[in-house]
Amino acid sequence: MSEKEYNLDIDPRILELLGPHLYTNIYYILGELIANAYDADAKNVYVIDRIDEENKLIVEDDGSGMSYENKDVKNFLSVAKESRTNVVNSYTKVNNRRKMGRKGVGKLASLSVSENVNIKTIKDGEKSGFVLSRKVINKKLEAINEDTINFIKIKNHGTAIEMTNPTYKLPVHLSTMANNLLKIFPLVDETFRIHLIRGDKHEILEESQSALVRKMAVLTTLGEDYKKMNEFYNCDFKEQKNSLLKNKESKKIILNMLNKDNEEQDYTLEIKGWVGAYKTTREMKKNMQEFSDNFISLYANSKLGIFNILPIVGKNKLQEVYIAGQLHIDLFEETNLPDMALSNRQGYKSDDERYRKVLEYVKNELLPNILTDRSFYSDLLKAGKKEKEIKRQKKKEEELKEKSLDFKREVTQEMTSELSKISPINKNKVENIVNTQVNKHMNSLGLKSTIDFNKRKVLISHTKADKELADLIYKTLLSNGFSKDSILYSNCEDEEARIPAKMSIYGYLRDFFVDSISMEKIYVIYVTSKNMRTSWGAIAEVGAGWITQTDHCIFTLNDFSPEAPLDVRRQYQNTMRFEDEFYMDNIEFDKFCSFIEDIGKKFGCNILSRDKNKEALKDDVHVVSSDELFKLKQKYSSNSN
């Protein structure tokens, strides 16, 4: 037995009270032990699952190890003694890493897993070992015979934490364990690797944030250090990359705070890191893990402080399921300021000004901005799908054209040839007769249904200046059975009704007015006013409609008199607008509803009754008598003069 004595510099009753309750999650426990390995200048830390073999869970590292002679072990056993008191001892000796640990409580994490934990260490060939236990007599820990101290992966220096008879069980798949560990411990690279070992299976964690960033639809980085995330970001829309990928300076907030000496001092709260939104959440739902995939984590000195602040800063919006981010605020662990971490190191004191300022920034600025970017990405996706659908539709149109022309040519030629055999007749005259009859019956071709099914039904032709009246017509069409994507309305707030972002409005309209061989032509609602005279787009739509003889109706604004080629022989509806309010007399109000209902009937929609349409419009339109409307016209006419 070793002659070394291991005295615990803490009241043993604290271990008995805190041991099983200090941490509530196996990954937080492993995170604390991995952080200790990092602070020991380890290059590798091994999480070895031997629960099925020896009923042990082992965390072993190749750090500097601890010497009994040099009092390293004594310092380890000084629990709750602050390890970072000045700039010098805030960094590790070998690799000059900024230390994660501060209070020395993390070493107790293993007691949340096991009642007895074997601590074995070696430094420059000198071995030491003892049993850390929840139940200690006279503050003396049981020593481990140095002749029996062996390690699995390390040789001359390092430490092993053996948790015996652990109460937590690790996941079946090492990949699940890896994903969870990477979320709480992001500081993994070629200088610090985490190894997961179970039997003959060995998985190495060499990257952390990059794996998450590769899944992002949009990304915002904060600070120069995090621009490196750009190389892992895969942009789906290269032309819009500047709107989807944003590199910003770190957020800096000046705070005046009391230091540990109770003196006021200015500190810079600097927020660095990244936040993004996933392209999809489909795979996440299949692989439920210990930690959710949508989160915003806070770190200090690269050590997890709180895994997810989304429930605090979010508004429970649907888009928030796509959010993920890791923010680093080293001021949380500033040596000269009071400790703001909770006792279990899984959160921060809610009244600490540093924490409150970070929450305010994320809630009011960072999160809303990334949600806006994700919505923009969503619009691009929808536009892309719509563009593909339009191309597919156009291809069908072209195929139908070719088939129609082939049908016409072949039938004409074959019928002419057969008729020519009967008697010596004029072949040219026969061909003309047959051709005329074929043209007459082209509509009977059964190929049209595949074209008409996905076509827009109604175009609202208008100028941007008359958008409010167009909005009212659009709203009433929806109430009367039209779907958003069956209406073509270029200035609509609903993305489904707009023309796809990448397409020219004139090219898009040409497909409907000119190129379509479909029997069913688009129906046009013309919203006319004096503004038309200066709108080239509106004039072009009128011309296209006239050339193709498209069926239409007319809504006018402020007694505007539409002219040919619009069909002015039929009635048109008139709406007056005074001070951004719509006015109609009873006849025009009835006519407004009637026009919409007639369009709905034309396309077989489930229209509302006249009374229900009027009821639905009462908040948008002032319905007055003809006399009152006349007086209003005079009033506003004289005001304008």
C-alpha cells in the first residue's frame, strides 16, 4: 500500500449532499471532466465505456498529470478553492490555454455518477491514486496501491477518472453520444481531440461547430475569429449569398460594474460566435437526442454556461425550430468579477447584468434578424419550386403544341390522300376543306386537361398606385373560393400569388396570353384609374388581353372612364376613394359583389351569397346613398381645386 496520504480539504458532508444532485445530466458531467483535461493541457481525452465489462465509466486524458511531491494532488483535493485569481494563473502552463475551471467544483462531477470514484494520475513517471467518495471518514481518502495503477491509453503523464457502478447509462450509438457532446463542448480541433471508446468501436471528435454550420440555410457570424465558419457554409442560392451569409463585428456593450473589491469599473461585454437557421428539420425529428437541435448556447472561456436560451428570448414562433447558435462571452468568467454561474454550472444567475444584457441583445436584435433571413431563404425555396413548376408547365404546353400540329398535319394529309383515291378531285381543295374542319374541332383533343389543371385562373391587372383596391378585390376572390396560387397578382403580400422572383413579368404573362395552347384562357380583372396612363405594364397587359381576346371585367377608381380596347360596352364597377377610404353607393356596392361572384361561378368556385359578401366587405367600404356620394365628390373636388 502506498504511504501517501490523501486528505480532502472540504467538509465530507458536502460531498454526501451534493454528490448525487450536483449534476442532472451525464453530458454535463462528462463536460466538466473533459474541461479539466483541457485545463491540464491534454491533447487527447478518452471517454471509455466499460459498463458492460467492468461496470466502469472512465475518462482518461494525456494532460500534464499530477505530482504528489509537487503538491499537484493537494491542490486537486482543495475543493471550491478558486483557481483563477489573476491574469497569470488564468492560463495553462504548457499550451497557454485560457482555463475553463474556476471554483474547483467540477472535479466533484463524477460523484453525481458514482458513489466511489477512482482517481489515478501519473506525472513524469510518478504515480498517485485515491478513491474519491461521497462518504469520507476524517477527511481521509482511501489510497490506491501504486503497483495496481494502470492506464488504458496514456503512459508517462495524464489522469484517469474511473466512475464505478455508474448510475447513468450512455446511449447505444456512439454517434448519438458524439453529437450531444459536441453541442456542449465546442472547443474540439486538431490540438484537442475527444475519443469515444466502447469495445472495439472508437470514434474521434475532431470538429464541432463545422458539422452544424454545414446544415445551415442562413448564417451570421460575430467577430473575426468566427469568419472561419464561412468555409463550412454551403449556400443554396449563390446569387443571394450576401443576404444569407453575414459576417459582423462582435457585439460590444460597455458595462459599469462592481468588481470583487467592491469598486466600480468599466468592462467591455463582448459577444462573439455564430447563429444560423437550418435548411430543414426533417432528419432531426427522426433522431431525438438528449439535447434539442434548435438552441442558442452561451459559453465563457469556451465552456458551456447554459445550453439553450431560446425558451427565454424566443416568442415561440414556428420559424424558431430552425435556429441554432453558439455565443461566447468571456466576461462571464472574468476573474475580477463575482462568479455568476449557478452551483451546478448549468446556468447563470438571472439578475446578473452581464446575463441580462446578452439576453436583451439576442431577443431584440440577433434572433429577429436571423428569423428574417430564414424567411427570405424560405421565399427563395418557394420561388424555386414555382419556377420548376412553370418550366414543367411550359414543357407540357410545347409538347401539346407539337402533338397538335402533328395531329393536324397527319390527319389532313391522310384524309386528303384517301379521298384522292375515290375519284379525280382537286387535291388542294380537299386539303383546305379537311384543314378547316380539323381546326374547327381542335378543341376536342383530350390533351388539354394536363395543361389547364395547374394554370392560373385570374390575373389582377393594376398599377402599384391602385394596390389598395386590388387588395380588396384579391381578398374578396379568396372569400369566394379562389386559392392564392390560382390568382396572379404581382404586388400581392402573399408570396403564392406573386410572380416568381427570378422571372420577368412580361415573359410570365406571355405564357398565359400568347403561348398557351390550352383551351382555358386566363380571366383578367382590370383595375383602372388615371394612373394607368403612366404605367407601361398596365398598358401592355391591356394590349395583350385585346390581342388574345381574353375575357375580362373592369373595376374603375374615382369615375375613371376606361377606353377601348377594353370592352367598355359592358358595365364596369366604380369605387370612390377619399382620404384613403373607399366609398360606394348601393348600386356600385352590389355590382362589386356581383362581378366577383360571376368570376367565381365561371371557374366553379364555392362562392358566398350576396349578403355574406356584403357583410364581409362592410369594414373595408363605406356604403352611402347616391346623394351622399355626390356631396362627397363635390366636397373633395372643391378641396383639390
